[in-house]
Amino acid sequence: MNRPDFTRLAPLLFSLGLAACLGPASPAAEPPSTSALPAPSSALPTPLYEFRPGTPDGLGKWFLGREIAHYMSHQGAMWLERPEREDEEQPTKLLDALKLQPGNVIADVGAGSGFLSWRMAKRVGTHGLVYANDIQPEMLAILRTNVTAHGVTNVVTILGTTTDPKLPTNAVDLAIFVDVYHECDHPYEIIRGVAQSLKPGGRLVFVEYRGEEQWIPIKPLHKMTEAQVRKEMALQPLEWVETLHLLPRQHVIIFRRKD
Ligand SMILES: C[S@@+](CC[C@H](N)C(=O)[O-])C[C@H]1O[C@@H](n2cnc3c(N)ncnc32)[C@H](O)[C@@H]1O
């Protein structure tokens, strides 16, 4: 089953000036924005990005040999909540493997409709917190409705930009991108910002459809190989920890902030 093509309207919608930060789902304090990003790697390619004609699903913008996908419009939010997703992605198995602890601070980057946000919020409990970040205010509005419907009060929404996740610095135990990183249009900058938000030793987790396996029914640009993710993270102040192969269609690629 291929993901419906909700992506074509997304750049237009975003360009309509949707840059204000939404309020929190719970009445928690607004987090400070990032500052003092880590020194850039000396191995950065020049130019960082290449532009050339690409595929219909892509931006015609390339990073380290990978074409970046269009991001998914909020008009596709229902697809994120499809009932069969439980079987296809097995979020319970994913979250068990991540061993979230009560009191943890989580950043759900590209949180979409909040499919993972409220589940993680329940695991970290009221002494913990989930920052639910997205670049589309409409997604965050849907997310707040879903979070409230699940009786969760420890989710704070953050409207980021494509170059700055606007997460607090040195504050996050675990940042997670679920089906998001392949569509970040400034992948280098967004990961720098997320790395800055991690506490020393904090983890950064990518859950992506496996690009190595052709049978997985998602468009190629919406999958990533482990090798590509690791190549891109080698430019960041991160070290690879492990890759988990426990989900039917996705791999779980885990890094830790280097200090
Ligand atoms: C396919 S959806 C996945 C949503 C959610 N993680 C889930 O698993 O249900 C991708 C989401 O990433 C968001 N996104 C795309 N680029 C982003 C960026 N640079 N920073 C934050 N969110 C981004 C999109 O707006 C969209 O809501």
C-alpha cells in the first residue's frame, strides 16, 4: 500500500507564512529556543546541498547522494491514524525497545497527528514531558485534539522551522523521528538543532521504512537505508549506538550525543 500523495500542496501551505508557534497542549512553560549549535564538522561537503531535476516525489534537492522527499501535508493526517498502522508499525514493540523511563523528556520531531506523542507521554508519566514538534501548525492542532482525547497533559507542542526545531538546549533524553527524517528539507541543520537539544549522552532515534528492501510498499524516497542515515549522521556530533531490526517494515537506528 502506497502512501497517498498529499505532499504536493504542502510547500504552498507552508509558504503562506505559517511561522507562529502554537500554544502547548498542556499549560507548561514555553521552552527556550536553541543557541550555540555545535561546531560544524570539517568534513561537510561543499555545497552542502545539490539541486538538479529529481523525481515527482522529491524536491530536486540532494544531500550526500539522496534526494529529499516532499513533506507530508496535514491533509494526510488521517492516514497517520489508520487502524492497520498498529500491525504495520507495531508502536508498542518500538516503545518497549526504547525503554522510556518515567520522568524522561522526549522530543517527538515531526510528530504529525501525535500517533507516537501521546503513547510516549503515558510512558514517561506526569514527571516526564514530550515536546511534540512539527513545521505545520495544522498538524499540531490535530495533535492537540488527539492528545487531549487520550487524557494526556504532559505534551507541549512546538512549531519548528525546517532549519530549527526550536527545542530547548541540553534538555532532552531522547529525540525521535518516526517516518520524518527523509522529508526534512534541511536535514543537516535540523539534526544540528536536535543534537543541541539532547542532554549529554541523550539518544537520537530514527525510525524509517527500510530502503534496503524493495518489497516494502512505500515510495522509494519515503524509505531510507541504514548506510545512508549513518553517512549523514557522521557529520554530526553523534555516535551510532545500534540498529534494531524488530519491526516488520522499519528499522530503528539509534545514535547518542557525543561529548
Ligand atoms: C509522515 S509524517 C509522520 C508523523 C509522525 N512522526 C508519525 O509517525 O505519525 C511526517 C511529519 O513530519 C513533519 N516534518 C517534515 N519536515 C519536518 C521538519 N524539518 N521538522 C519537523 N517536522 C517536519 C511533517 O509536517 C509531518 O507532520
